[in-house]
Amino acid sequence: MKNVLDIYLKENGTNRNQLAKKSNISGKELKKLTRKDPENYSADIMVAISQEVGISPGQILDRMLVIRNSDILYHATTIDELIEKVEEQEDEFILDGSFTQFVNKTKNIMDFEDKAVRGNPIYPGFATGNSFLYQFLKKLTSKDDKEMQKLEQKILDNYKMKILNDHQTLFRNKILDY
């Protein structure tokens, strides 16, 4: 299911972390909502969102239903948002911004690896920790090597990437294609 909550919050200039800090709802509880239909959100959740964005709960639900029923996707604009979406195994999202070089090189690597050479010791440059993807992610974050290797592996294992234009790339969870 599409993460309607995050899309809605981002449209309104906020996120789950900010909502959790300003309400009595835990971040863990909000994270659970990312896979739920907005029609099943509790009144407490809708009131907390309403207080955060300054819109009535009814209007919030109406907009969330429009998001749910449309092709609107989450737009990750920072490396932290990319990491969050990959960690949460978001079905589909768009990486927005000037990541073109990263995306082109990573997509080329993924396309090459998908042609049956992935994991083959003859091609050690494609091993986790040595790839362009790993080097790029490491440069943009302060996470340690093991965390970065896990993230890289999750991207390579779980996502297909489609370049939409110079500044947007669609990440689609491979499981959606089975």
C-alpha cells in the first residue's frame, strides 16, 4: 500500500518526526500508519494531524483519499529521505533532485548485474562496499561502513530504477513485478 501519510505530510511542509514531537503520538505508532488505509486512522491521529497542519480532519481525510486513489508518489529530496524509504521498503517513490550522476551509474551497474553476473567473484567491483552506489552513499552520510553496505544491498536487492528525467528517478520495489 502507498504511504499516504508521508505524502500528505510532505505536501503540507511537515513529516512524521515533527508530528510526533508536537503530538502525544509516538514515532513508532506513526510509522505503523504508513501501511494503513487512511480510512482506518483513528480520530486521535486525524486530530493530531489537523493540529499540525491547520486543516480540519475531514479535509485531511478527503485529501488523503485523493492521494490514495491517484498516481501521486512520495518525492524523496534528500539522502536521508532516500534512506528512510529504502529502509521502510516503500513500494514506489521518486528520488527528486540533482542525483543524476548517481542514478545513471547505479542504474548501469544494476542493469549489468541483472544480466547474471551479480555475486560472481570474477566481477569483484560489483561486490557490496566497492560499487559506485556504496561510495556515493558513504560520501553523503555519516553512517558507518556496515550500515552503508546494508543500505546498498537493500537498494540493489529490492529496487528497480527508472530515470524519468534529469532530476527525477522512480524507485520501484521489485516485489511489485512478481
